[in-house]
Amino acid sequence: MIRVIGVGSPFGADQLGWMAIDHLATLGLVECELLKLDRPGSRLLDHFRDVSSVVVIDAVAVNDRPGGVSALSLSDLQQIQCTPSSHGFGLAETLALGGQLGKLPTDFHLIGIHTGETLSAVPILDLASLEALVLPLI
């Protein structure tokens, strides 16, 4: 099974991961499970069990093309910031921990949605780019 996880919260640009999942749900995908998680911190690793592939979608603090969508590597993630976690343990830290513990699936993909300059505003999500990056993975 393939699991696609939108990480986010109900606040500002942090909603982008959830918005991506909401859009993907309208496409009638049957080969995957779609989840929306509210600032899961290290609990995200629990959702990597019992699946063959995981796609994580989260808002990233990138000013280029607000609402744009990019495939990221784990090293890319270390260079940019995901939206801040209220618990001080964000996506980059969680995935680094998962890598150290051997808990990342072998087929793992990370998709970042660009927030733009401010985290309080929600940019228009580039749905065509989202589909072009995510659909081939599932």
C-alpha cells in the first residue's frame, strides 16, 4: 500500500499539506491511502509502518513561486525550513530521527509546497504541479 500524508495545521500557510490531500481526494485514487496529520512531530514515524511507499507533503518556507510544488530530498529539507512546529520537533528533525532509527521506508518521497514570504497568508496551490509530482509516485 502507498500512503500519502499531508502534514499541517489549520493555521495560515501550514494548511497547504492538508489542501494537497483534499485535492488528491477529489481525484478518486484507489491505490493509496490519504492522511492529514496535525503537527505530528515524531509520531509521524508511526505512519510509516505497514506500507510499501510513503509520500509526505508539507509546507516549506520557500519564497520562490508561492504555492509552487517541489520534490525534495532529505538533504534539501535540511537546507530549508518547514513551517515551524509548536512542539519544537518539526519535519526535518523527525525524518532525521527516522533515518537514524532505520524507520524510513525504502520508497520514500518528500513534496514541499512553497509558502512564500509570510506564513500567515495561504498562497494558491499549484494543482497541476502537485498532480505532476505526486501522481507518478502512486
